Amino acid sequence: MATEVAMRNLALRISQDGALNASEHRILAYLLAILPQNLLLEIGHKDVAERLGMSRPQVSRAMRRLENRYYITKLANKVYKFPDRLKVEGTVGSTAPDRSRFNLH
């Protein structure tokens, strides 16, 4: 539960970050929505592009920028990790994020 709250808090902070463009916001929100408890994602750029109806090069550029801004860390091919701070942030609320807002195809 605390992790879900932390993800919502992070998503709120990210939405207020003027340094991210629309593609980066959309991809990051999607990744947060599918993020497992261990904060590790096994997903490729092609998979993200298909789910969000974006081009693979567009996703690749956005993911690289998210890495450069330390929102995600690439550990291996198709393996990404979110910051450990997600495990401890947030203490109120318990509802899961609303996945319907991500325009999934």
C-alpha cells in the first residue's frame, strides 16, 4: 500500500516537472502503472510503443531522457528499475492508480 501511495506521490511530482515532455510523461505514467512491488520492470521499448500507440524511436528517446533524469535506471536489456525511494515514500491512502488514463490500445 505504501508503495502505491509513493507511486501516486511520485506521479504527482513528475506531472509538475516542466522538464519532461508529453511523451516522457505518458511513458513514465504507464511504467508506474505496471510497476511491480520490487520496482523492477522487464519491458522493451517495442512493447511500450505498442501499448501506447507510439513509435519505437520515440519511446527509445523518451526512455533515454528518463534515464538521464534518474527517473529510471536501465540494468540490462529490457530491464529497468525505479528509485528505491518509492519503497518508503508516502503514508496515506491505499487505492491503486487509475490505469484507464494511459490510452492503452
